[in-house]
Amino acid sequence: MNTNRVKAAAEWFYNTIFKEEAIRPRPPRKEDILPSMLRTARSLENGPHQNWQSRESVFMKQAKLLANYEDDCDYQGNATHYYPTYQALSDQELRGYFSWRTGVRGGDVRQTSLSFAFLYIYELINQIGVSDPLDGYHKLSAFRDAYGQIDGGILPYLKRWMVDYVIYYGLDPAFLAGSPQVIFDRSITVLEHVQEQDATKVIYAVRQLSPKWLERSRFYAAYQEDMDAVIVRVLRRMSAHYDSRCKKTLVEQYFGGFAQYQVRLFDAAVFCNPLKRRSYEYAVDEQYSYRCENGLWSVRKRTITPSSAGRMDALLKTVDSVMRQEFDYRHPVKAELETKWVLRIIEEEVRALLDGKRAAESNKITIDYAQLAKIRRDAAATQEKLIVEEEMDGPPAPPEIPLDDEQIRLVPAAEPVAQEPSGQVDGLLAPVEYRLLQCLLYGRDAGWVQAEGWLLSVLVDGINEKLFDTFQDSVLDDTPQLVEDYIDELKEMVRP
């Protein structure tokens, strides 16, 4: 066999029939194509032909460009990036984020990766997608309420950043009224002026500053009003003692003085300082203020510490301990304070409270209301008897009416001058009751009631009781004044 011919045929076959060809690339899917707006945003990122830019600078340029961008990509992935920016996202993640953001802006808040959630917050705190700072605050609040229920991972950061947001953008301090620091400051202010403050405000402040012991004390639950009174008195006396004898006030002794230290607003967030703050001051309240000097921020406030609440708790527990002892309460607790002058004040105030309660009890007058009906019947019978005797024998000397200790002595008028009642109240009212009703209806002086020995309250009760069936209501109050709704009708029943 001619080997050269075989070799030549093989070369022809492989070179002609099985010629190598490049593999044709698969056509790109629609979702893999980056829209032109996103490609433009990508061009703003750091690259080999660009000067180096800070992450914040790139973020703001891209954020402003994409402020109104919308997408509808069906993204099913889970992006995970710390301090996420657009530059950190892949193309698919970028489209997925803007598709999710489009839904959020339309009211469809769905669970997504924390990176997307934080990126949306970064946009708002940098005024992206908002009309003004107030609009931004409301959008942050809405996102906190909606997405915070889906994933609480955003809440510790967002709550802190929203405080910074109010301060940085100069919003109304009322937005911070519910923050722990403001509640603390408000309570401290009450204690600073404890001598002039209402007792209710003082107790409310104490509960805010030191809720631990009062919330679990069984004695406080049973004797809250008494213990509140003692706490207020003790705090006022302690405050006076510190003011007159010590360099530090009660508040400084228990909660420390003011401290000023540097802070970083929007710490752990991608924040770009859009207002370029250099010199700025913001007062949250009289205890709490911020200052920016040459771009550096500082805060002046009293710091909330566990030790400050602990000192107040120790005082409250000591008050509780002394009161349990004085009240002979069956579950004693150990006092935590040993300062003699504080213990003396507590003991004196507890004993003063008990002495006052005993004195009030001894002076207490008990009224047996079950006897009132009997008193009224006896009084009416006596009045009728006197009127009959007066008509037969002339005006007699006022008789003594024997009443027991539970009744009220009535001295009737020697010369009743009331006119005869009209037919409409004939037989209902006694003449003296009719006369009182005349005076009230027609503006006459009713001073004769006391001068002639009548009890005004008994006459008023008698009138109301006898006319109740007619009006289904009292016609006189305790003053006594006529009930306005019944004046016209009464004038038709009672002559001037």
C-alpha cells in the first residue's frame, strides 16, 4: 500500500470535512441585559481611567442619577454586603434592588435581604427620593413601622439614625419626645425643681428614672398612695439638705453632672453629609444639646447609666422597708441605705403620715343615710302640727322637738308668711318649701331660711323628693340653684 497516498487522503479529510469552528455564544437573556441607566451609573464608579473617589462620593453621584429609576426584574437571590452601596452590588443584585424599591415606593413592602433594606435607608438619610427633610423623616418612620415588623434587624440602627436625622436636619425636637434620653432629661428636670413641682409629676418622674423596685414591690401595689406621698416628701427634704449643706445637688448626687464628648452622627451608615454642616448647634432640651464645629460633632448631656437608676432604686427600697416596718406589714425587706440623716428623714415622714391618718380617722363624722327619710317624715309632721296649732291659738312659743342623737334639730318659723300653694302643687309641698321655691324662682332673698332655724339641705331634699314623680328628676341642685330645664314649668306651678 502506498503510505503517502493514505497520509495525503487523511490530511484532506480532516482539513476539509472536520474543520474546527468557534462555538457560537448563547444569546443573552433579557434579565441579563443591564439597562442603559444602570450602565451609565456603572460608568461613574472607580475604574482604571478615573481618579479615585470616596465610596460616599460615588454613592451620591449614582443615587442622584437613579433617584427616580424603576425596574421590574424577577430577582430571587439574596445579596449580602456590609455597608452596601450600588457599586458593591452585582448587575443582577442591582436590578433586584431597584425592582424591590419600586414596590416599596408603591406601598408593597416585602421581605428582602438586609443589604437592600439598609441601602434604602441610606438613600433616605441622604435625601434621595424625598421632597424635603420632613418628608424623609415620615418615609423613614413608615419604613420602620412596616419593615421593622418583617425583619427587626434594622430597628436598633434605624432608631438611632432617626434621632441623628432630626438633629442634623434641624427638625422639631417634638419628634424626639419619646426617645429614652429625652424622657430621662424630662424626669431629671422635674427632680431639679422638686420643691415646686406637683406631687403627681414627681412620682411620674421617679417611675421613669427608676422603675425597677416599684414595679415589683407588693407593698407598693397595696399602699401606692401612701408610699407616693412619703417618696415626694422625702425627696423634697433631701433636695433641701443637699442644696444647703453640700456642693452637689440631689440630681448631681444621684445622676451625675453634664458631660460633653465627641460623637459621629449616622455612625455605621453610608452618610454623605449632604448639607455640608461645618458650624451648627441644636438644642433638644435644656439638658441635651449638639454642636458641630469645623465638621466635628459633640453632644452635651447627662448620660443614662445603670448606676444612676440603681441609686434611686436603693432609696425607694429603703422607703419601702421603713414603711413596711411602721405599717407592721407581714413581708419585711432589708433597707439598702445606711446614711443616718436619710433614714431619719424617711422615718419622720412615715410617722407623720401615720399620725395624720389617725387624726383624720378620729375626726371623721359618720352619717347614717338610712335615717334621712325618717328625719324628713318627722320634720314634716312637726311642721303640719305647728301650722294647725298656729291657726287655732295664735302664734305659740317655739316648742322643743325631741330628737335622738342621729337626727337633726329643726326650729320652725314663729310666723310663716308663705302664700298658699297653687292647685298644681297643693298637697305636695309644705308652705316653707313652697316659700323657698318662690324665692329661688323669682329672685328673692332666702336668708330667712337660716334666720328662722330651718336647714336648707332638708328643705331642698324635701322639694326634690316631692316633685320627683312630676319631673322624674331633681329640680334643685345642692347649691341650691334651679335646674334650668324646669324653670318655666315651675313658674306655671308656683305663683310669684
